[in-house]
Amino acid sequence: MNEYPDAVAAIANDYLERVKAHLRLVPASEQEDFLREIQSHLYEAYDRTPGSDDVARILAVLRGFGAPAEVVSDRLPQAMVRSGTGRKLPLYIAGGLLVALFGLPLGAGGFGVLVGLLAALAGLLVAYYAVAGSLLLTGAITLMLGLTRLIAPEVWDKLVRIGVIHLDGPAQFLERLSASDEALIVMALGAMLLAGGWGLLKLGTNMIRGLRFLFNLVFDWMRRFAQEIRRRLRGTEPEKPALLVAKRA
Amino acid sequence: MEYPDENKDENRDRRITQLRKGILELAVMGVLFHERHYGYSLVRVLTESGSISIKEGTIYPILARLDRDGLVRSEWVESDQGPPRKYYTLTPLGRQAFNELSQEFDLLVSLAQRHWTEQSKSKLAVRKG
């Protein structure tokens, strides 16, 4: 018997959805019970309203029933708190006290640790990319100098003479080599530095992906933990209640 | 201060609505005092016998308030004419509250309808003085 024509069911469902939207802060079991009661009323009123136009009948019923906000006015948690008889009120008070006494100090400490960790990671990341950038820059310059030694040895000599290039310490052996060998070794060194910088950059991309995954994992876990606490405080079920109005097949 | 006619009508309607809303809770308890009802049947009784014009949905905040205060209890009953119905019954606490509120209401009605003679007014004036 609990069946509407499709058009009527759509209108009634829309109204119930609007009522439900006003009840989002009400525990799910209470929501379901109230929506079921409203549905029962609407169905009976519709059934007893005379007329051949189904849509006109349900619209007349809804006009006479009133706006969703009026219908739920005393079902909202604020009203329950004002009257001091909210069933979950003691739980909220206990939760508030626990948060005030323990949560805030621990929360502040946790916040500090989190900020410190993030700052350390950010510093590590900057340092890492600075090293990679330095290697790339040094490699590029070294490669250019090797090319200079090969293509324009007079420029190389001039640079050595004015002190831009120092061939001291381990690099002294280069002076004993021919110009072409010297150029090849310098270019090989530059290429190695470039390869090292490029490798660090590639590794950095993977590292960022890994860190992003780690952050997402931690934040997702925190979000689900907070949702679970909220659900327990409200005493609601995670499942979404089904629509109440049945449609005619 | 003079108000335009339409404002007078609006103010009058607003006052009547406020008065009805205030009395509606008592009227609901009065109907439930004699027999159990579900939302729709309660509205029908109130609107047909009492010539009260209300939005039908406004009965539910009242029933929710009474339920929360322990003045009514409710139960779902299957119906062969449609979906199940949620019936409300006045609890012993509700009956006691209704009796007290009825007395208070009678007092207010008698006060509102009392013929204020010059004598009673002068008595009040003496008491105030």
C-alpha cells in the first residue's frame, strides 16, 4: 500500500530530503524514525486528499504540512542543549573536560612536534635540491671548461694565468698531460658531475612522491580517527539511511 | 500612534497565531488525555473539532518536545491502510502536567474574560499604593 506514482514519489522524496538536510546534526536513528513518521503522515494525507491530479494532491498536502524548517524546529541539537535534556549532553561535557584538561596541552605539544618535523623535512628538501643544483652547475661549468681547453686552449691558458683556474694539489697532474687529454679528463669530470646532479633530481622526484604518499597516509588516518570519534560522540552509524518513500514499480 | 489598516490586520493575525501556538501544546495534551493518536489523526481532531487552522507539520515539534520531557510515550503500530503509524499516549507524568496546565489555563481565561469594574480597579490601585 505504501506506493506513490513516480512523479508524486519524486516530489515527496524531495521534500523528505529537505527535511533530512535540516536534521544532519540529529543522530541517525532519530532521523530515520522522524522521517518515517513524516512519510507516514504525508502518505495518509495524500491518500485522503480528493482529486484526479496526483501531483496537485501531493503539492496540496505539502503546502498544508509546512516548510521543513518549521517541522524540524524542535528536533535540532541546539534546542536539546537549551532544554538541558540532550541524551548525549553528559558525554559532550565529559569530552569537553577531557579535551580542556589533557587534549589541549598534548595537542599543543603535538602541534609543535608536527611543525618541527615539517620544518626539518622542508630544510632537508631544500638542502638536497641545493646539492643537486650545485652539482649540475659545477658539472656544466666544468664541461664548458673542458670544451674550452679543447677548442680554444689560449682562453684556457689566459684563465690559468689570471687565476680563474687553479691547477693545484691533485689537479697538478693535468699539467703533465697533453691539451686534448686534459680537455677529455675535465669534460669527463664535468659529465660525471652533471650525471650526479641529474640523478639527485630524479631521486628527489621519487622522494617527493614517497613523502606525499606518507603525508596522505598519515592525514587520511587522522581524518578517519577524527570521524570515528565524532561518530561515537553522536552515537550515529556510519551507513547512510535509505530513502523512505517507495516508488511504484 | 495610528497604523495603516494592512499593518493592523498583520498584527492581529500574528497575535492570533502566537496565541494558538501557545495553546496548541495544551490542546494536544487534551486530545491525548482521552485516547492515543498518531500525528495525522491528532491533526484531524484538532482541526476538525476545534476549528484550529495549523500547518500540519508543526504538530511534530510539539510531540517531540512532549516526548523529550517524558509527557508522552510513543510506539509504532502496523496499519492495513498504509505505512505504520507512530501512536502517542499521555504518560502519568503527562496527565499530571495536563491537569496543572488546565487549571492555569482556566485561571488565565477567567482573568482575560473578567469584567473589570471600577470597584476592582480601585482595589488594585489601593494595593499598588
